[in-house]
Amino acid sequence: MSFFRVFCIVLLVGSTASPLDAADSAATDSVAAGHSYHGEAFNQGPRQAAVMMPGMAKIEFPTSTESEAAQGFIEQGIAQLHGFWYLEAERSFRQAAKEDPDLAIAYWGMAMANVNNDDRARGFIDEAKEKSAKNTSKREKLYIDALDRFLPKQDQTDDDDEPSKDRKEREKEEKTKRGERYIADLEKILHESPDDIEAKAFLVVQLWMGDRYGVKLTSRYAVEALLAEIFAANPDHPAHHYRIHLWDSARPENALVSAAECGPSSPGIAHMWHMPGHIYSKLKRYSDAAWQQEASARVDHSHMIRTRLMPDQIHNFAHNNEWLVRNLNHIGRVDEAVDLARNLVSLPRHPEYNSLEKRGSYQYGRQRLVQTLTGYGLWQQLIDELGGQYLPPTEHQETRQNELGWLGVAQFMTGAKSDGAKSLRKLQRQRIELQSRLLDAADSETADSETADSETAEDNDAPKELKKELESLRQVIARVAAAAAVKRKDVAALNKHLKAAKLDATMEARWLGMAGDRAAAIKAAERAVKSGPSEVRPLAVLVDLLWKDGKQDQAKKRFEELRTVAAEADLNTPLLATLADVAESAGAEADWRKKPAPANDLGARPPLDELGPFRWQPSMSESWQAKTPEGDVVTDVELGNRPRILIFYLGFGCLHCVEQLHAFSPHVDAFRKAGIDLVGISTESPDDLMTGIKAFDKKLDLPLYSDGEQQVFKTFRCWDDFEDQPLHGTFLIDGQGHVRWQDISYEPFMDAEFLLEESKRLLALPDEF
């Protein structure tokens, strides 16, 4: 049976429980529980039904379908493609295929939604080609053929005898040829359909992204002319997104109109609100950028709460929010920056997409919280945070060393000299230990040369990763030593350490001023202001330095600039509070901020509260009931209000489920001691569950319940709507019924130790919802 035949059968069956024929049943019997019936590549794709979503751009894309529902999902999927919302785009196209299984262009859409996964895209486009033989318009065939010729063929094999260098060069040339041909094929669609603005939009994308395929973009203005044709036909087309990318790095002011129109063109897609932030940030309009990023966060929050997703499952969510923290810092909204950074840290972690090793909310949150507190000199607050709920001790070495370094700085800055010295010595001992490891590594590689020069061995023979770690550690040590010199007012020692410490220019200026070298400090502050115009910190430091150096006229002149730059800043921040004397001398009121006139090029901006909540909030667990192995009904209410881990497993016949029970069973007591109960819910009937328990190789300490009709599975969305089968699920439910953590997948979650520690962390955090 073909790769997609089973898929089409599943789509035709829909959400009913109609049995497959014998051949189809045999095909599905060979698939592991929870895995996709139509191929392993689809295990991680969208497994739940699409719905028509509010806030999608209006798209016109005629197809051959007679199904109004399928047509609606096709056009929704294309709108989502334009917003780079690939997960939801694929979901929409899969829903279109469910409504009309013979609709070839739906499979083209699935391939388009997998631009970063050639294997999955190739499987979809092959099916589109097969289906396009009938009931497919010439225009649709052109789209399908263009993508078919662009995607690499799966049956291409490498010549084992071909040198690696030659193979890479050949692959590069083939990639360029495919990129050039795709541009030509998209133009062919326009030859046949000159008014097809979607073809123009996809051509714009390919021209802009062509350098990824070795196709040079020779004229941005030529692409701009093509965009103008799109907007002449539809001023609200989501191609405003593409204009921002086109001009972002080259000439951001050329995309100001699209910055105003991008979000309103697709208000339901968070990325479309995020993208204008690129333009405003490049133009140093940080307040406008912050508004865009907050709008993006709110739209994401609304979607996640509605669909019960964890935050870092959303593309670009963490990046948008960490950038928002940076922009809040630029404009002096320090309290909100701290609050948002803490919120990022507090979000559920997951080993696959949100940890200190991955660029998710947890990593970004810790980084931005430290950055905010150190940048604004909130040293005592930093000491309080380190080791607390938001910056707890970590085994991640780079983070641990960096935060220990900032702790040492904070200790010196707050006058805790003895504690600072201890932190510095601890770092120095780590440096000595690391240097010893480097020398040992060098000796192991040059064992026949006992007299090798140690410095040469370290520089030339030591592993690169160890050398990189040592360089980073030296920077941290220099930073702490520089802080100690500041408190001693030892300018010579400070200058000795500054280069290695690599402080930002604003902090360097402040530290030089504190050490007593105001002339050098003012020069550093002026450099910082020049490189960071419209930023509060450098300008505030410069004003303070000028005032303290007796240059009062210059200080007041710069202060007038600061009043507008700091229009939204928190004046209670120590850095700004020091300027009270300057404000009084300048005749300003206690609240000396000046609100500038709003820009006239922002377009329509809805109230932020209409887009969604400021914070992500976990959903409430729905009520449920299951049966004991003896057949008695049990409800979630009867289990009490202690936090619990719910493990949805696919019966004792699922090998991986048995492995999951084996993995969690030894930790039942540890969970209980943490105040957390473990509960298993099976797809089996009570009789089958009882049989499985009796046959299990050892006694299980967690209660297991039957959900033979899979209603609880469906309630918790542990269900594949396209293939009508249950999925594995693991959930943390707190005492108030909030879903604090979840994993729904084709495979069971196996890391019990991680989940225990993460559950304790989440449950200990302040309740913010």
C-alpha cells in the first residue's frame, strides 16, 4: 500500500470509528502505537483538526475542489504560509485534504508548509503530482510542477567514490540550478495568469530568499516593484511581511508603510505583529518596537490558551519576548523588563525545546533578567535573585560561571568585599583546574615530546572547546576583578582588567566614573550614546558624569534630550534617581519625563488588551471520569486536590508505554514526598487493564485507570483527529486544576527525574494567574 493511500483512507474515515478493510488493517497493525499510519515523517506534524481561525488575511486562490470547506482551509493555509506559521498552515492543508482527499493542491500546500524539511515536503509533493492527473486545473498543476522541480529528489544517491569536496561543490551547483529554475517556473505561472497575486507573492519570497540557494538578489527595487503590483490589487495583502524582510537589513525606512500594515493584514498571526519590530528597532524607535512585540506576545498567548499549547511550542515566541525585554531596557521600563524576564523563566521547561541548552524561554529569561539587573546597577536585587526562585543554581557550566561572576560583581558593588573575594577566588580555582585539563589534553596528544613548551601546547594542541571555555572564564574573572578595582578606586587596576572584561560601553563609562577617572568615563559615555541613540542608559550615564564633573551646562543640555528619550522610563530606578539634582537645576518637575507627540506613520493600532492577555496562563484541567480495574467509576474530584501527574498510556500492549511505566514507577515515592501523586490512564477496558496489571513483571505503586472509550484521552487532546487514534500524554495538574506542564506525542515522555524536578520548580513559583 502506498505511503499516502493509508493517509487518504484515514482522512475519508474522519473522526468516526469505521473499520478499515483487511489490507488497510494489516498496514496499520504494523505501526507502533501512537505513530502515524501514513509514515514516520508525520509523527511530529499536526495531529489535531484545523478550525477556521479569526484574524487570517483574506486570500483568493481558486482551486478545483467542489467543497466549500476545503476551499476555505486552502485559503487559510496560504494566509498562514505568508505569516511563516508553518505548523498551522500544514494543519489547514491537511484539513482541506480531509474534506476533499483527491484535492492535489492540498498536498502542495503541505509541502509548502515544510520548507525546512525536504524529506517531508518531497513525500507531500509526490502525492500532489500523483493526484494532479485528474480533477486539477492547469494553474494548479503549474504550482505543483514548480515545487516538484524545486525540491530535491529522494532517490538521488551519492557516489561513494566521489571526493567530499567535489560532492559538496556539485550539490551546491544543483541547489543553485533548482533555485533559478523555481524562479523561472513561478514566472511561468504569471505568464499564464498575470493577475495571480499569490504567484507574485511567492515569487517575491523566492527572490528575497534566493541567496540561500546561491541565487543572488541583484535588485531590491525590482522586487519592490513586484510588491507594488500586489498592493495595488490588494492593499491589505500579507506580503507586507515580505517587504519588511526585503528592506530590514538594507534600508529599513523603505518598509515603514508595511510596518504599519503588517499586523492588521493578519491580526491573528503573532509573527505578523512581531515583524514591524525589526524595522522600528533598526530605526531606533524602541517604544514602537516594544509595542509590536507586546502585541505579538498577546496574540501568541491568546492562541496558546485557546488551543492548550505550551509557550515554547510556538515558533518565535521566546525570541519575540526576549527582544521585548531588550527594548524595554532601551526605553527604561525596567520594572516591566524584570517582570517579563521572570515570566520567561517561570514558563514550563521541556528537554526538547526549552532548556538552558536550547534557545527557549528559560535560557532567554535568565539571560535577560541578569542583563537588566546588571545594566541598571540593581546589585542587591541581583544578589537576592541569584539562588532564588528565578535564578536558582544550575548545572549548566557556562551559565553557572557567568552568574557567579555577576554575583561577585554585585557583592563588591554593595560593599560585601569579603563575599566578593570568595566568589573571585572560586572562579580563579576553576580557571586553574581548567588550565590543568588543557595541559593534560596537550600532554596526551604530544606524549612523545616531554619538553614541549607549555604555552605552545596550550595554544596549539588543546581541544578547541576547552580553550573556548577558558577564554570565557577569563572574561568573567576580569569582570569581577574590575568591579573590585572600582570599589578600591584603583584606576590603573581597572584599566588593566577592562579590555578582558569586555563590558558594554555604558557600564565601562559608569565604572570609570565610580573609580575616579571622569575624563575617560565621559569619553566612554559619549561613545555609548553615539552607538546607542534613543537609549536611556547611555544618555543617563553621560548626564550624570557631566554633572559630577562640573560641566553643568552640558549636563542640562543633554538632560533635555534625555527627558524625551526617557518618556516611559521608571524614574525610581537608581540610575535615573541620581539625576534629581540635574532636574531641579533645569527647572523640571519631579516627574521630568516629556511625552513626545505620537508618530504619524503607525497606522491603526488596536487596544493591546483586545489582542490577548499580557501573560500566558495555563488552561484549567477539565473534569473527567474513568474506571478502576474492577470496573468501578472514579472521578478526578474523588482523587482530591493534591497536584498530580497524569500519564496517558496506550495499554500494556504498547512496548514504549510499558517502558514509561518502568521509568516512572521507581520515582513514585519521590513524587509523593514532593506532594505530587502519579496516576495512569489506559486505553484498555477494565478487564484488559486487570489482565495487564496481573501480567506485569512487578507491582506498580501508581494507580491505573481504564478509559476504554478514550473519552478522557480526547478531553486532554491526546488524540489524532486525522487518524482517529490515541496519542501518548503526560500532564502536571496543580492543586487548583491548572495544567502546568504537558507533553503530547507519538512517543511517551520518559524522563521521570526531569519531570519531578520541573514539577517541584513550577509548583514553588508564585501563583501569577
